[in-house]
Amino acid sequence: MTSTPNDPRAAGANANSGLETAVLAGGCFWGMEEILRQVPGVHSTEVGYTGGETPNAVYESVKTGRTGHAESLRVVFDPKVLSYADLLENWFFRMHDPTTKNRQGNDVGTQYRSAIFVTSEEQRRVAEAVRRRVDESGKWKKPIVTEIVDAVPFYRAEDYHQAYLQKHPGGYTCHFMRD
């Protein structure tokens, strides 16, 4: 199966719909999706692979950790209901451990890194400010290692990964909301 790339920069802000897109990585995408799909203001979620240079990314190659891609989540949201800063500060940085490099729970490797793939200079500005605020808050005992990098093509994950924890309640996740 070949995955089709989507350029998330094109979806960064959709003037016609008023919706925006965020692309986030913070460990296994199943748990991230399960939490964020339920957040008020989130219009849709889609799991996939981004951040690497290997074309046509698929799970069988990404899981090796040699493609440069991270398991990621594309989140389409309504900024009138949920700001980008709120999505990052009150959800993303609380649902995973942003102080562990290339690891979340039992998942180890670059494909499980913490990253924010920005689709615009405004997203970069907001992401950097939020990361700094979270790092200085003292909520984490170690420094934040979350990367903030330009978005590159996003490859939609295989159908069986989409909404995985809805289909398999009680399935594996290392994500939970922290205070």
C-alpha cells in the first residue's frame, strides 16, 4: 500500500472554512488521536507520518526508526473555539512527556519524538512562545525537548490505524492528561 502525501502547509489555514490545521507528534499516534478528537473545537483528526525524507511512508518502514518520520497527528480545528496556543499548551504539552527525547512510555525511537510541525510563521511564533512558557512553568522537572520544525509532506497512515482506539477500546496507549 502506498500512502499519498499531503502538504500540511496548504491546509495551515483554510480561508473558506475558517478552520486551521496543526500537525503534532508525541509518541504513538493512537493515544494522541483518542484524546484530541474529543476536544471542543477539533473538527477532525487523522494519523500519519511526517518529518522525514522517505517518500511514500508506511508503517512497516516508519516503525524501523530509519525513515526520519514521526508518528504524527493532523488536527483540523476551529480557532474561534480552540486557539492554536490552547491546543498546544492545554492539550499537547499535557498529554505526553515533552522532556523525553525519542521516547514515550514503552515506545522508543525517533518515530516517537515530540515535535510540532508548523505550517506558518505565525504557528512558529505561537509554538515557540508556548514551549517557552511550559518550560518555564516548572511543571516538568527536566527541560522540554519538543522540536519545532517546518511542516513537510504528511503521509496518511493505513486505515487500520485511523481512530484505532475507537475501534479497539482498551488498546495500547501511553497518553493521559497530566496536571
